[in-house]
Amino acid sequence: MSTTATHCPYCALQCAMTLDTGSAAAAEQGVPEVTPRQFPTNRGGLCRKGWTSAELLADPARLTAPLLRGTDGVFRQVSWDTALYRMAAEIRAAQERHGPDAVGIFGGGSLTNEKAYQLGKFARVALGTSRIDYNGRFCMSSAAAAANRSLGLDRGLPFPVTDLDDAHTVLLLGTNPAETMPPFVQHLRHAQQHGGLVVVDPRRSATARTTDDDAGLHLQPTPGTDLVLLLGLAHVVLHEGLADREYLRRRTTGLEAFLPSVGPWWPERVEQVTGVPAQRIRRAAHLLARQRRGTYVLTGRGVEQHVDGTDTATAAINLALLLGLPGREGSGWGTLTGQGNGQGGREHGQKADQLPGYRSITDPAARAHVAAVWGVDPAALPGPGLPAVELLSTIGTERGVRCLWVNGSNVVIGAPDTHAVVRGLQALDFLVVGDFFFSETAEHADLVLPVPQWAEEEGTMTNLEGRVLRRRRAVHPPAGARDELWIMAELARRLGAPGTFSPEPQVVFEELRRASAGGKADYSGIGWDALDAGQACYWPFPAGSATGTPRVFLDRFAHPDGRALLVPVRPRAAGRAVDPSPPGHRREPLHRLGTLTLVTGRYLEHYQSGNQTRRVPSLQAARPGALLQIHPATAASLGIGEGAGVELTSDRGRAVARAQLSTDIRPDTVFLPFHYAGAQTANRLVSSAAVDPVSSMPEFKAGSVTVRALAPEETTP
């Protein structure tokens, strides 16, 4: 057959599509024809990225052979035998000189479950290193940490996304799905029709505009004050008789210890910190409490990518618990995962402190179980490694990684303080990058390995609602590309690694099932046959289960006592002259005289670092470069006109863009997308000096910058 049922390669909504290699359109275009497919998450819809996703399969810039940098700095094509021989030799040399942790791996949330799983196994068994983490640390880690400590389990949406279809009230905090995952917005229409869509965002984003015409309420806080706003909402719920006291008695613990953390944050005081009028805070709280069934609280990166991101996500969960929402059918709390396999990618071993099945690497029982599946001694497994920011900040140093394999990530664009990241990459003894295009990170590599794209591979993905999906091969990859599973198997053989490393994705998935059995993210009951037959498989799905778990927490929460925990959280600096946090977890001063607060985010047309979407002509034509969204009054005070070249400067570096004047943003705030390379790279400005103390998330969403107009003779974007 010429048609293949699969899913979009981009965001975690994982919209269903069909690829047709035999149609007239496919023959004319030279790539499979994309047709949207009916599926619960997208219901036959696709965004612009999904519609154009197949164009990249025939892009002339595809990597088709390994590239090795010579002593003259020039890349030359080499055979796979030469590439793997050199990579194995560099791994041995680094570990002989500096020890096992001198070799590291940096993975990605776009890899299939099979690749994410085997990458973690390869690090710990074949390399014996603890140094593995991935770009999901920059995405979901704060919400994951909050869910684990409050509810005992981290699954992005603990319910199917279709449950939102009947919602009358939805609180969206720091997420802009109208641009990041447009087909998702159809699930919010019922809430709009009932005037119950509440959007929290310092910008009047595309999602915030869906609250117009009495469809809901837009709250526009000062960046970095989301935690205070949530405490204010919780204060109203508690002090105006809106809390579900019976639910709190039956299903939660910690209320008495929690109450003092909310008491000081009455709406008028919250208004002074956040800029959100007290009456709008009260109105939002009463909207959320008008009826339990049909009410949801959803968070995104805007409230999580902060040095207090875990506490802020926790405050959102606390609010949901006060209202009696989680663990009931027809209501709840959840977080919108960003990357295509951001959920599955963190469950099976890419994180520095986790083993497959969402097991802790420090748990002796977990180590024993996984080691038995892998056929190794538990004592041989390394302990926890370094989270992404610390891993990248130490590469190339005496105590850090000397030989690094970056696979499925573009850290030169996506990581914070990219100037420092580049310096680290250049200081490495050897850098290997696996990708299907020559990315900005590949420019610094010693060896570049060509790998398949989404439509050229088999495997599974786990979407934002914890549903495991099949990714199916529609076309063959270029002759010179090799699957990462094959690369790992070949390297393990050359390194004389214990255990087995299969190049076959279905074989790897069967091993993943065994390794995850009994863990929080139990996949042991899921088989490819069931997925191919269209069965809906939500984890946890233990062997013997008939349906898996579409809705977690209905009977009990995942703590030993079966109850959710109300966790007191407090703003560190609000109302204080000095932030009392340790320097490593302290937000840099914002709103200083002469500075503006930078927030970063996405465009509809582009995805992540843009290494894919910037190559699609129609997407690049629509958004050819970075636009700095700035309020007209602020622009006027700085002598900046519409379309003018501007320079942004922070303590980390400099970036340039063109000005876009808009009243959709606060006068004290500017917005810059993070998809662009070179001088337009937004993350040049973002700090890696401080991270969240629980999740190790850096501060992507609130940085201090100065902005000026570029003179005509200066470089413009």
C-alpha cells in the first residue's frame, strides 16, 4: 500500500496524519502527500507545520554521510566504519585519561521511546557514565517535579484531552496553544461559549485573544509574578468560602500547614506585586469555583521556565486541590507538554536521575530490577548525573565531560546562555552530533552522524495525555543515514559492552516493557500489535490490564497514603528588598531603571530551534526573522519605530531583531521568539547562572535586558 498512518513529527499533541507516496500530488512534489487523519487529539486538523512536514524529507540539505572534521578544520565525508572507529577511540581515550564520567550524552524530547530508552541504557551500560541528560530539562521538568511531590506521579495530562470538550471553565497559565498547537484550541470551545476561558499571560497572545467577546478573562501579570497571582487566587478561594472542604478532608493532607502560606496574599496586595487588578483576581477565582465538574487548571512553560518554576506549578496544583478538581472525572489539573515525545522521553532513562519506568536511579530495588533486565550487576550502574544546565556548563573543563554525543538536540540555539555553551563545545576534546540537517550545534562538531527523520523510522511516541502511539515508516531514509539504535548497537559492540543492544525498534520496545514493569510509568501491558490495531493505550498500563489508565488518580493519588499533598510555597523576593535565595537559585533583578523584562516563546510557523522549520520555504517566508514585540509607548521613549533594527543586551550577550510595535504586550516587557540562529538567537540573553532548586530549570521567561535602536550603518537582522 502507498499510504501510511502515522503522526506529526512536531509537538506533543501528535496530530494524526496519513502519508501517501503513490498519489498524483506525491509524484508531482517528490515527497509523500500529507492528509490529516481523524484522531481524538486533532480531529482531522493540522497546523501549518504539520501540513508542510513532509517537505523536509526531500530537502537537498539532508545529511547523507558521516562528516569528520580534519586537522585543517574542514569536514569531509567518511565511511561509517571510519566514523564509528574514531568515535569509539575517542570515547576510550577520554575515559582512560579522565574516568568514566569524561564521556557524556545530551538527548532530546523528539526521540522515539525506543531511542530514548536505549540511549539511557547505552550511557549507563556501554559507557558506564552518569553524564546523561536531555533538552526536556528545559521544558517539562518544573511541572514534573511539582506533580511528583504533590500528586505522586508526573503525567502531563492525567486525563484524555477530549475531557476538555465538556469543560465550562479552563484556567490556562503561561501557555499559548493557539500558536504552539492550534488543533488543541478546538477542545476549549465549550469553555469559551460559557465565558469560562481564563488566560494568564503578560502578552495578549493569540490564546489570550480567544477570551474576547465575553468568552473569558485575560490576566496580564508582570513577568515573574505568577506565583504571587496563584497565591492570590488561592486566598480568595479559601477566604470567600469557595474551597471544597469535604474533598480536602477526604483526599488531601497538609491543609493546616498550607494555610499560613496563603494568608498574606489578599487580592489588593497581589495587585501591588503583579499589576493584575484585585477585582479581576476575585472574578477569576469565582469563575473557577462556580462548578467543580467541568473546571480545569492547565499550566505551560510560561509559568514553569523560572527559577521558582516548581513552586509556581505547585501553586497551580494547590489551587486545583482547593477547588476539588484532580482525581475526579470531568475536572482536573494538567500541564501541556511541548516536545513531540517530551512525556515518553523523560520516562525511560534520558534524565540524569532516572531509570526506565520513571524509576529513581538511587533506589536499590529499581537498580536491581533494571540491571536484571539489562543483564548486568546493579553495582555497575552509575549513580545520578548532572542536570542539563550543569552538564553543559562543565563540558570541556577539567571536572566535566571531555567527549560529548549530542543526539536529537540543538543546544547552540535551545540552551540558556548560548555563548557559554559554544565556548564549552569548543573546549571539548571531541564532539559528536547526530542529526538529519547540519545544525548550528553541528558546526562545532568533530564528527556529524546522519540519522533518519520521523517518516523514515519505526517506533513509538507518548503524547501529552500519556497515550502511547505508533510512529510508522513511510519512506526509506537516504542510503547513507543510519538509525540511532543501529549506531548504539555498533558502538556497544566495538566498546565490548556487556548486555545486548538491538538495532530493531520492536525488540527494543519489548525490552522497555520489561524494564518499565512495576514502575510509575509501566508500559509492560502495551504491545505493538495492540497499537497497530488502534487500541488506546494510556500508561500506566501494567501487564494484564485491559484498558490502561486514561484517567489517573480517580481512586487514589500516587503517594503511599493515597492522598494528594498540599505543599506550602512562598515567593522568595516579593515585598523584600533582597532575594534571600542562594545565588545559584536567585532570579536576577528585574524592572531596574533603564531595563525591560524579556520573555521568550514560539511562533506558529516555527518549532524549537528552527533547524527543521526554517528550511520549509512557506514557513520561513511567513516568519523570516525575529521580531521584538514592544509596546508603542516604550518604543517611542527609546526612539524605535516600526520595523527598525534593535539591539538587546544582557549580562550574557547581545541579540538583534526588528521591532514590532504592539499594545498586546506590557510597557515594561518585550517578547522575542527563540527559533533563530546567529545574532538573532534569543537564548544568548538568557541566564544559566541560576536554576530552580528542585527541577534545575533555568530562567527562560524573565530576564533583564536593555534595548536600543540600531543606527543605519550598524548590522541589522
